[in-house]
Amino acid sequence: MSADNSSGPAAVRPAAVSARGWGWRHAGRPAPAVHGLDLEILPGERVLLLGASGAGKSTLLHALAGVLGDDDDGADETGTLLVDGAAPRAGRGRAGLMQQDPETQVVLSRLGDDVAFGAENLAVPRERIWPRVQEALEDVGLAGFALDHPTSSLSGGQKQRLALAGILAMRPGLVLLDEPTANLDPAGVLEVRDAVGRCLDKTGATLVVVEHRVAVWKDLVDRIVVLQPGLDAQGRQQPAVLLDGPPEQVLARAGAMLAAAGVWVPGHLPATRARRGDGGGSLLLAAEDLAVSRERQRRRGPRPVPVQSGVNAEVRAGRALTITGPNGAGKSTVALTLAGLLAPAAGRVVATEALGAGAGTDPYRWKAVQLISRIGTVFQEPEHQFVAGTVRDELMFGPRQLGRGAERVDELLERLRLAHLAEANPYTLSGGEKRRLSVATVLAAHPQVLVLDEPTFGQDANTWAELASFLSELLDAGTAVVSVTHDEEFSAVLGGTGLRLGSAPMTAGAA
């Protein structure tokens, strides 16, 4: 199909990708993120890129988008990586990248303007931009919002779909998706997957998608390419491409091996540590007729409009509380309010003497030092809590603020597979590694309550099992775990109670 600049369902010129011995080493890292990659992707092909956490999948996508190295002075590149026979940086607008963290791609305050931003930067005529914007919003399931709807009020999952809409409005020849459905509820996952399929059918664009869960994408793609680190544990070179072929062939030939390597293979659920008990201990926190909002209460003016109200829940020592519900239901807002980081819009969060001794009963009024030693929060976007230049210093930050030793740092580095990255800059880690580091930094302060927002986002099957097993140990040791998640398998491992949020006020009940 030939290129067409009309505003309707337009075809684009699909891009070709070629890698010959390509590699990339981040500045300050002894080992390359990718080494010796040989890969050819034909125009219009649809490729699912798999591999264990840290195999270089996100690095490759950033390189294809032409953005790798923007903030990585001193990085080292080897071999060649080409899009349509030229360096990716030379092909402005040929590739559209949706990153793991949609927050980094929301640049404007109004929904319509944000979707139009990429196309405007490509100098698409104004009369063609806005029909593209409307079409893209329909494709990703956001057509019900007004074009002037504030992007700041969107949930994490809605922002993910917004980022995808912005890419689709650009009409790129190469669509690059990095964990595009990780933050979405089950219905949203299918909605985005189907939206991508419809757009590829319209445009004929080439697709490279990184996902850990194969089942969602295997029927949409032509090929599965499995990456492995270019250097093994002994520093010996090995092929960067472990497997490459049609989905059914790859899964039939090497399903067990892929599962062992951490790939989410249909029918293979990784083994996890079993809970010793699930009775729960003393009450630590209670939400009483709680209403929550991201808006701040001002001295004058109306009260904030709650995104959820009538919430009643208990947080007990050694017991998990899992918060679920559709995107936009206010799950993260409820969790942050329980964690003492947002003020209740109505009702209250009460800390008992078992948690708040010496600090009071209102977590929102606690000082920072009082809070981090009692309630630790892992945000949906790991980068939002990084403050140090190395992984080790990041882990030592909390204990230092509390005047404690860092005796747990080495244990956490080993348990969460971060020991080999102790001196690395946190921002150069893969998405899965950043998530594990964000969990470790909170645990280093020994909180009694752990609040996690989408804790399994970006994890391969092996690191997922290790994280779930580690949290199971913490629960059995008496830590309370509150998690916001769409991951039903993860919820099943932790057990406890479930708080399902919807349009009506809900109360926590047995999971």
C-alpha cells in the first residue's frame, strides 16, 4: 500500500529494521545491555519481542525510536542498527514509541492537544490533525472524553491509552510498544490489543511489541523473537537472539525452556512460596466511610469531588489487602490515602496504637520520618521515588534518614536480583529492574505496612515469582501488604482480603 496523507484511515509506508552485530552499553555499566544483535524485520511484519528481565528489550526499542543516548553520555554503541537503511535518529517520525511509563509521554494539559502533539511536530496540516485525533481516541477507547478534558485527571491506565492514541495519530511506519497493557484491567488489555490490530490493518505499519505475557499478543503477531543477554554469567559471548520463528512453532518447540527463562508462556504458571497462614494479626489501619480525591482541599471554595466514596477497609499485620477495579475507579488514590500521602476528601483513615504509637492516629499528619518507618509506598512509576545516583545508595537512603544501619541492603540486592547492578544508575535499569529496586528501597526502612501500586508491572515470570514469594515471607513475618493490581495470579498468591472498587461504595470482604 502507498503512503496517504489524508485524514481518513490512511496507509503508511511500513518500515524495515536491520541489526548487524549491534550492541549498546550504558554509561557506567561494565556489561552491555545488548551485545552482538543480528535481526531483520521486513516491512509490515508484526513481531513480539520476548526475553527475561534485563535482556535488552526496552533498550532495543529506544534505539529503534532514535531516543537512546539522549541522557546517556559516555555510552558505547557497536555494530549497526538501521530503520529503512538509515540510522533511527535520521528518520524523524518513522517510528512511534510507547514507553513503559505513560506519565513520561503526557506533555500537555488537555487530552486532545496531547494526542495532537506528535502530529503537530511532524508538520501535519491542521485540517488533517484533528480527524486523526478523533479516530485515534476512538481506537483506544477514549472517545467518550471531551478534547479539553484535563490529562492530569486520567488514571494510569487511561494515560497509557492516551499515549497510544498520540502514536497512532502520527501514522508511523514502525510502531514500538513497550509493555503497552501492563497497567490495564483485563477489559482494557483486550481493548488496547484490538485497537493496535485495527490500526495495523488500516495502515500496514510494522510492529515490534515487548510484553512478558504471550497469550495477549501471540494471535496478532507473525513472529516471536526471544532475546537473551549477549554475554553469559562468565562474560562469554552468546547469540543475542535465542529463538526466532512463528508463534506456534516457537511455543511448541521451546515452551518449557521459555518458561524456565522467565517468559510468560500460556499454561505455565511459575511456582511460588506458599503462605503459612492467612489469619492476620492486630489491626494497624482502618478506612472509615472514606472518600478520596486527587484534588486538594482549599481554604475557600467547594470540597474536592471524590473519585470514590463510602470505602471501608481494614489493614492488619500479616494480612494482604488487594485493591482491584476498572481503570479510573480510584484504586491508586485509595491506596495513597491509606498510605498517608493524600488527605481524605471525607471520612477518615485511622492508625491504631500498634502502628501509630508516638505519632498519632492520622497518617496524613505524620512527619516524613514517622511515616517511612511505619508505612512504605511503592509508586506506580518507579522513577518517581529515585533520589540517588547508584542502586546501592538508593537502598541506603531510607535507613540513613532514620539513623539506622544498612544491614539489610546486601540481602535485598541478592533477593531481588540487583546485586550485579549495585553501582549502576537507577535510571539505566530495565523496567522490571526499576520496579524491583523501588520495592527494595521501601523495604530497607522496615515499614510495618507496605503499599504497592501495580507491583508486578514489567516483571518476567521468574522475577514475578521471586517478588510474590518475598512478599509472602514478609506477610508471614507480620508485615501488612496493601497492593493495587490487575494481576489475579498475584492476588491469589498473597491471599487475604479484596477491596473491589466500582461506581458504588464498596466494603472490603473475603477474597
